[in-house]
Amino acid sequence: MQTIKLSAQKRAEFGKKPTKAVRKQDRIPAVIYGQGEPVSFSLDVKEVKPLIYTPQSYIVEFDIEGKKEVGVMREVQFHPVKEEILHMDFYRVNDAKPVTIDIPVRITGNSEGVKMGGKLVQNKRKLTVNGMVKDLPDELTVDITELGIGKTIFVGDLSYDNLKLLNPASTAVCAVRVTRAAAAAAAAAAAESK
């Protein structure tokens, strides 16, 4: 899995006034927790954008004034009206314990159903997995070559080495829907064979 490095400044003061002051400096209040004491810090808005505005998932290495921390992004709080990040939560990871993270899904192959006029619909862009940091891939590939019209691939149909999928098995990942053109072609073919 890819890694992003961010430099951070430790925060000592908390509450509304100090938090507002941090945001006025174009910084985002953040915290990393899990497996030890939580650490509060702030991040530069510009440095964080590649982490948030992307479909990819990353392991994040922080340099908090010389102290190293490694984590994954857990939650981002946005302003209800403006496109402004209010707060970020990160979960600390280490190589000895499994981590839970959302990983993007990449569709591969050329579906039989699409060739016959169906429309591919991707229901899930990311899946939640649990596994060791060393086993985490950059993306989860789903081969749709055998997927026919009206068929669906569910989470329960997928498996990956050393990873446990945490989404319900009945969650649809992608499907090939019947289009009007495909339905008309099938009706015409049925009429011709009579």
C-alpha cells in the first residue's frame, strides 16, 4: 500500500478559541489514537489535499515535531456549508496488528453482458478490509469477464489472500443491467426463432 508523509505541529491548547486560531493559520486540527496515548496535532491544508481528494487509500507517516507516528485516516469532518475541513481522525497502526481500512475497487475484464448490450453499474467504489499492513494492496481487482446480463457480483463472491472483507456478503459490488436496446434485441431474436 502507498504511503504519504506529512509534517505536523503538536497542539497543546484545546477548546473553541485555540481551534479557531489553528484554522485561521490554514491548518487542520487532527488526532491520532489507538494502541497508546492519543496525540493531538495540526496539519497544513495544502499537504492534506492529496490524501482526501483521491479515490486511493494510504498509510500516513507523520513527523510530529520530530516524533514519528504511522496511521490510517479514520474520519474527516467537513463544514456543513463550505468546502472546509474542520477536523481529521487517524488510527495508529503497527506491523504486528491487523488494520481495518477502505480500499478502492478496480474493475477488470470485458463483460459478456456488456458485449451483448447491457450496462455495467459499479455499486461499490471501495470495500472495507481487515489485514496486516504488509498485506494491504493499493486496490482490489474484480474481474467481470464472465458477468452476463442481469448478473451481479456480491462481496460474498470475492476473496483475497490474507485479507478479510468486512462488508456484508450480500452487498452488490457491480452488476450488468438490462438496457432497452438489449431487451429489444433479445425480443427480436426470440421473435425470429419462432
